[in-house]
Amino acid sequence: MKTNDRKIDYSLYLVTDRFPAASRSLGEIVSEGIAGGVTVVQLREKNTGTRDFLDLALGIKQITSASRIPLIINDRLDIALACEAEGVHLGQEDMGCRFARRIAGRSMILGVSVSTLDEALAAEAEGADYLGVGPLFATLTKPDALPPTGLDLISEIRRAVQIPLVGIGGINSENAGSVIRSGADGIAVVSAVVAQPHPGWAAKLLRSAIDQARKPSSHSGKKTPSSKR
Ligand code: TZP
Ligand code: MG
């Protein structure tokens, strides 16, 4: 299937991390998260050897495929291709989008992390399918994260690019609505699902915050910064 030809629902984008998951398997967390309303899963492994990463990816792919949820692999285009993931997510220090596209072909979803308007414009020009914008708020999950950008960055990028935007960094059910109201198509979370005792319930709470924020009445008279797609 050419995943890129169908519209991806970026509403609740789960990024995995084994550290806050404690003793729970990522498979359990992903399954429960999907049952609670996760719409995209990104497998993010920073310290895992290639063979183990691929094994894990193949296992998670079975879970996401069964629910028709796109799987995105962080950093590693080779792993994404090998496990037939729907996409790969690239940081500013990973392979540039233009080159990734040459290898990956048209059908693979390419996501790029951005922390500035210039990075967003460059990624869109290079053919990114969506942008991860942040860190919006302080986060303990990514020790090398840049200082929080705040929500203005989302609004600024929303006005300048047409591809979907996913806010990331320190997002929870309390602030998720503000991210959506600032113009994001979705929220990406690690600890707000992975570190929770009940990931499915945590996902449900986030989904209801997103749904609530999309209701016109929740903008208290403010115009919705609408996506130009
Ligand atoms: N990229 C920017 S912030 C971040 C990543 C992977 C970590 C987000 O984790 P959390 O727990 O949702 O703040
Ligand atoms: Mg990266």
C-alpha cells in the first residue's frame, strides 16, 4: 500500500522510550495506547544495536499493522525499510530529507524535527511530509533537548508551511489543548503515555483534550489557526 497516498491522522502520536516504561514491554504500551486512541506510533531507540532494533521493530510492526496505525522509525531509514514501516523520523543531524527521499522512495512518510521557522521552511522545501515541532515545553525525557520554544513557534510555523505539524516536548493532558489551539495537527508524547500506569487510559485522556480543543467553542472567540492543507 502507498501509505503516503492516504491521509495520516496525526492527532495522538506516541513516541516510545524504554526508560520511562520501567518494567512494561513496549508491545504492551503500544497496544494499550492504540486501544486508547493513539493514531501514529514512532519507535525511538537511542541505544539499541541494529539487530535488536530490527527485531523490536518487526514485533511492533505486527501490532500497528493489525490496527492499521502507521509505524514511524526514529533516525534509522534502514530499519524503517527493513521492517516495512510506513515512515522514518529524522532530526536535524540525521540524513537530510532530500537524500532520504532518494532512498526511501515516494511512498515512505518522512518526518523532520524542527525547532525554528527556518528549519521548518527548509524541511518542507526538501519534501518532508510532516514536522515535529519543539520541544514546546520543558521535558525530562530528552536530556539533550533544546530549551523550550513555547507555543508561539507552532503558530508561527503554522502560518508559514502547509504540511502537518505535530507538537512535541512536555505535552500532557493539561496543556495538549493549547498545542492544538495554536495550530498543531496533533501532539507527540512520550512520558504522558509511556510512563503512566495505565497507558490506554492516559491516551484516552489526551484524546479527549485534543477533541475538546478542536471544538470551535474552546477557542473563546479566537480564530482557529487552520491548516492550509
Ligand atoms: N524530541 C523533542 S522533546 C522529546 C523529543 C523526542 C521528548 C518528549 O518527551 P515527553 O516525555 O513527551 O516530554
Ligand atoms: Mg534523530
